[in-house]
Amino acid sequence: MVLALLTLTSAQLFDLGTFVRMIDGHGLSAEANPLVHFLAVDFGVQFVAVVKIVALSLVVSVIAVLASRASSRHAALIGGVFTIAIVAGLVGGWSNAAVIL
């Protein structure tokens, strides 16, 4: 569980880090996610970073609550949440990195 949480956090921070670097070098027009673009334009990049950290905290909290109810039914749900969150972070980070490079 600890390794999965570290992987999840690393993937999401990879996305955030590459987003900040991409925006610094290419401007907000380089952001492909319309929701992130809207938030960054209307509220600023710092707001997007705070939202990202809050969303990451929410996902980790949901996983912790599900894990505390140790049931085989919850195990599949926990695995699904981990998978989606890790893949989302990696896809976002890689797409940002592709723009940077």
C-alpha cells in the first residue's frame, strides 16, 4: 500500500511539475486540458497547484477510508482508484513533457 501511495503521489507531482515547467516555457496556450487551462487563466497557476494538491489529498483520503474497511469488494475499488490516478498523472506529465521537449 505504501509503495502504491508513493507511486500515485509521484505521478501526480510529475504532472504538476511538468505543467509548471511547460507553462513557464510555452505559456498557458500549451495546456491541453481545458479545465486546467480555464482555472489557470481565471485564477492563476498558483491556484491550479493548490487544486492539484487538494485533489491528490482527497484521492489519498478516499483510498485510506476504503482500505480501513478491509473487504474484498473494496480491494478492487482501491486498485481501480490507484490505477486511474497513477495513469492520469503519468499521461498528464508525459503530454506536458512532450511539449517541453
